[in-house]
Amino acid sequence: AHPIHNNRSRWASVSHINQTKLFPYMVLGQVFAEPLFVWLMWDTDAHRDLLLWIGCAYLLHVAELVTWVGYRDRVDTLGECQDWSRRFVWFALVVWRR
């Protein structure tokens, strides 16, 4: 892969570096919001379904954080930034398909 040369590519790299630094905080926000959702839905949906949903969400967060730990420093080239974009999209699609 080629190093980033032009300003547009450099901006993409800086953007992804910031995303990778903030990623654990984004996940943490979701981890705290999900029990609130379960609490709000507790009287309207099957408890088993809600507990299964939150369990799957937490497993997905573990997978996200493991991916982040393994790849957080790989944002030096345009290709590496594109890989990060793909990873974010795949995790978002898994959640959306629920």
C-alpha cells in the first residue's frame, strides 16, 4: 500500500485516526443505552427476547472491541482507512439486520 500523499487522503486518515481513538467511547455509550431500551420495553415484549437481544448486542460489542484492539493503529494508508470503513459498515449492518 502507498503512503498517503494528497490532502484529501490525509484528511481521510486524520478522520479515521479520530474515529479509532473515539471508538471505545462510542461503544461504551451503546453499552449504557441498551439496558435502558430493555427496561423501556420490559412490559411490552417477551423477556426472553429482550435478554437474548441484549446478550447478542454485548457479544457484538466484544467483537467490535477485539477488532479495534487488533487494527486501531492501522490508519497510515488510504487502503487501511478503507478497511476501517468496511469494518464499521459490517458491524452496522449486523445490528441493522435485527
